[in-house]
Amino acid sequence: MPPKSNLAHVMPLTSLKFLTAKANRADFVVDDLQLQIEAHAPGVYRLRCGAGTTLEERPAGKGRAPAAEMLLARPEAVGELAVSSIVHEGGQGWRLEQGDVALQISSSPMQFALYKGEHCVLRSEAEATLAREAEGDACVWQLSLELDCDEALCGLGETAGDLDRRGQYLVSDLPEMRVLPLAWSPRGWGLYVNAVGRVEHDLAHEHPDYYSVCVHDRVFDVFLFVGEPTEIFNQYSALTGRAGQPGLWPMGVWLEQGPQQSLEELGKTAGQFRAEGWALDAVRLAAPALCGFQADKPVYEWDAHRVADPRALVSGLQALNLQLAAPTFPGVLADTLLFQEWEDRGWLLIEDASGEAHRCAGNEYSGGKPFGLLDLTHKDVYKLWSERQRQWVDEGLGAPVCDAQYDIPDGITARSGEAGAALRTLYPLLARRALFDAVAGHKTPQEGVIFSNDLFPSVQRFPWQSGPRVTNDWAGLEHTLRTALSLGASGVPVQLHGLGSAHHATAGMTPELYVRWLAMNVFSANFAFQGAPGLLPGDFDDATRELVRHWLQWRYRLVPYVLGIVEDAVRTGLPVQRSMALSFPGDPLAHAWDTQYLLGPALLVAPVLQPGNEVKVYLPRGDAWWDLNTGWRYEGGTTWTVEAGLDTLPIFGREGHMLCLGPTAQHTGEFNSARILDEVWMFGMPEHSPVVMRNKIRVMQMQGSSYIKGLEGLRILPSEGLEVKRRGAEVRISRAR
């Protein structure tokens, strides 16, 4: 763990004076600095502090947009602000209101508080709200916030541990820490630091009830959100960008090539899936990169040592109705003519001390060979690499795979001037954006996926996130689940799980664990089988193979619902797998059940994470819940022990919602786009329009009944005590008489 910033000599900013107010902004002077507080959107405040001239600067880097514009999808303010002067016991202050949301700031000492109505949801530290340490152009800011003793703080990136990040110390630009910039509390507030430099989140403070944020940047720039977590996610994703559409085929099941598995063996495995009736849509090839630049010219070609006939590979997969994902990386192999040419041209990242191109140690994508990183901050380099990936897509690639979050040392500089933490933050963003431009940029709406394990600000714009490489035991199952929930709690809508990992010993993967893991994966955003001995369905007994077939049928029936959740993420920023704290912020007891989750708005899933058939489940208060396996209704706020055989999973439908299911299929190409739905399950009287892929189904309430349009010809399974009456294109659900 790196040392914490030495802020012993940092000086708190204390003297606050009001300058002027505009329609959406109030300006203050704090000591000798300028502070701007902006109504960025309803329920969102932007606080910017710095020297007066730096706040107005918008310097463009060479060949690209400013970093701030890259991180914000909506930089302009759209809110309205009402400013009034107040007097309190400590002296003078000001109240900045947006409807029932207000930010109240005091002058001496400088302190702010956020209010929702009359309720204070967040307060800064009284003696040192904002402090600053400056030396030349270098500047460190420290924001100190008070936390209640029992208040959870969620978000801030990936973790395999507790979703409450209290007691942790996190640094944004260290790849191993897996940090993201959104923090939020179930109490009703959130914080986003808009910076590409280093940001330190200190929740392991010597005083346990403080949260300190240290920002290494010339300008202090943070956004404060007020509202329920779902409102915070909506505003955060509107501010920083939302995920693009994934399309239909990526929602199908994946097969990943094992590290030692040849293409011929992979083809035989895919053929076995088809022969056994195990549904499958795509294969993902293992590293090293399958395409790359030639040694002496910028021509992008398939690796002839791995793929002698690319057309035969693509056509063979197409014959099995399979799509192809393959690895790539933004580099040029060292000690080649092209490396020397691009080093001379300034198209590679440069070492400050020598002025020469930086040589990265070989990794799995480069086949272990050292390479130079393309300077993607240079517009010509960015364009060239994106166009070469587009060429590869045109030749049959369905999705690129690229992990570009390199631990770039200090002393490495890009053409645009970024170095150190800023370059470590921006580089994976540029790599993934270039790939998304190649895959989806020419489509309207933009549709496509890029697989990557990288984390960086605005990562949620570019689907999908690869899951971690976990151990093949019960701990590994819980690990992949917790990372998905923590990423979802940090604004990333989708994680693709692996069913085990081909990079770890498989001795611990028992048939029971394999089926439990598969069942959890089915009720997630998506997953991939691993092409390694001991991790494929064919490696197990007949009973296990039949259970695999059973769960894969469930998966494809769920595709319309899951893709509907992903499409909803494009509008709301909410993840597919939603933690209890995110879904039920007002039920503190639910937060303790942190391996349960909501799959979209309608289904509560309690994965089986240990051997045996008995599972304890907590059903959150405020709703009733319907057991999908028995049809029984349970009141919320209750705990139950349920029996779950290997062909079942504890899943409960939320009262007032519906689950729309599609047909069974072997791949998504069998779906009839004109009739994607097959069956509708009711959980009590319908009150909410269902989440369904590209379907217009609307629920209306009248005279104690629900009238639903859009269910023509579908089989409808009502809950106990309800009856269905069809009236032409309309379905009426009412109490049974």
C-alpha cells in the first residue's frame, strides 16, 4: 500500500465571502481563491475552487479534447439556483436551493451541509472542510466530510469484500486498487471527484467518523448528489455518460478458449455444445493478440502462426451460428522497424529521462515480447488504431478484448503533456473509447461490446466489463459475485462472469459447485464457460450435463428480461445486478444480506454459496415477495430458510411486477424478433410496466383491475387469487370471484 499524502502542513480554507449570484451559480472568495458553487442539475451541486484564472481556463491538449470534457458527458449546467443569506449561531451563511434540495454554507468557519427538505443528509467537518497545499503548479486539496457512526459508504470501485468501504484507503491511479470515482451513502447523498490526477479516498481515518478525499490537481472539482441511490445513479450517469447498447447476440452464452487449448480443440468443444443441446452464442479467444501491426509497416494482419486461414475460422464459426471475440492491444513490438519509425515520429509514449520510447515488459497479449505503447493522446495515432480495429471488425470480429490499464511509471509522458497519475487514468479510457468507436461508432444507435477488465472514470460508457480470474472453489463463486455487486454499486452496469477460471487449478470444482455457479450466472448480466479440462459440461456425469441443459434453457428464456435491464441502464444508469443497499436504502437490515441482489427491478436472487440445499433468505420490507419455485407469497421484512435442489435457486418475484420470458433456444439467432416473448408471470396485481427488450407493454390501473396492452397471444400465468380476461388487444387482470 502506498504511503498516505503528507498533509500535516496543509492549510484549511477559512474565510468565505460572497461575491455574486447568477441563474445557476454562486461565486465566493475563500481566502485568496475563488469558489464556484453551481446548480449543475436538479439535486446536483458542482463545487470548483482554485485561483480565479485557473477556473476559467479550458486548455486543449495537443490533438485531443481537454481531459475534463473527456470525463463529463454533460459539462454544461442545466439546474437553477435560488440564493439567500441566512444568519445562524456561528455567524453569516448562505442557502443555495434547488426545490426541496439545499446546500447551506457558513462563512466562519467555512462549512457546508446538504439538505433534503428539512433533513440534513451530509455535513462537512467544522474546522477543516476544505484545505489546500500548493507548491508551484502542484496542488493537493483535502475535503473532509462527517459520517454517522453506523453510516455505510458504497461505491468507489471493485472489491471482493464488504460493499461498505468504511475502514479502507484507496488510491485512484493504482491499477491493483481497482478504484472508481463514485461514492454514495444509503442516507441519501453521493460524491464524484472530477479529476484525472491522483485521488485518495481515506476511510481508514484516525477518526473513524470522517471521510477525507485528497485531490492532486490545480483545480478542486467535485459534484455532490442528493436523493435516493437510484436518483444519484441517474444523475451520475447523465453527468459522466451511460452505457451503449450491447445488441442481442452478446446476451447469449459465451465460451472462452483455455490457455492451452488449440483452435481445433476449441472448435470441437463448440461443436459438442451444439450436439448436446447446450445453448451457445459466442467464443472468446485467449491471448496473445490475434491481430497486430506488421514489423515494418502499419498494416494490421491476423497472426499467421495462430490462424492460417482467417476466412475459414470466421466462416466455420458462422456455420455454428457463433460470434468471435479476440484479444488486441495498443502496442508495437519493440526492436522492429515500425517501432523505430514511430519512435522517431513521436507516436509512442516517451521516457522523460532519455527521450526514447518507453518499452513495456512483455505480457500475455504481446506473447511475452516487450513493446511500445501507442500514444493515443495523439489524434493521428488514435484514429489509425481505431480504424485498424474497424477493419478487423469488418473482416468478421464480433468484439475485441483489450486490457490496457498498464501501470505506467512516473516519468513517462504523452504528446499531450499528461504523465504519472493523469496518464495512468486516461490511457485505458482512450484505448476503450477507440475500440468502441471501431465497433459501434458507425451504428445508430451505437451498438456493440468491448471486453476489458480496466477500471477508469466513465468506464460505464463502454460495455462490457470482464469478471476477475477467481479460484475454482466456493470462495471463487462468492468472489465473482461480490465484484459484480461492487462494480454495479460504482456505476458499472454489467460484469460478465466466468464459470470458474482456466487460470487456476480445477480440483475444487465439484459437480455441486459447478451447477450452483452456473445457476447464479444464469441470473446475472451474462457469463462464459471456460475451455479447460474440469470446467466444461462434458467433463461431468450425465446428471450434471442434464442440469446444465436445464439452466441454459432458463438463461435463454431470460434474455428478453435481462436485455431489457441493460437497455434500462442506458436510460437510468442502474446496474443489472443491484445490491441490497442500492435497491433498499431504507431497510438497514437488508444491507447485511450483501450476497443477495436484485436482478433488475422484479427478481430477488439469493445464490447458494456453500454446499447443501438449505439457504437463508431475507425478503426486504416494504414489498411482498412470490417464490418462483412454489408460488407462495411472503411478506417483506422476514427471514426464511428455503430448500433449493440443484435444479432450483431461491428466486422471488417482487409484488406488483411481471416477468416476461422468451422461448427456449440454442442461440439468439433463433429468436423471432417479431415475437420475442413466450410467457408472462405475474407477482400479485400488476402495477409496474415490465422491463422487456424493445417491447411496448404498458400497465394501467382502473377500478381495482390492471389493464395491460402488448400481451397479444402470450401465455399468462397469474398469481393465486387473480384471473385473466382477454379483450381483443387488451388483457384485464382482476381479483378472482
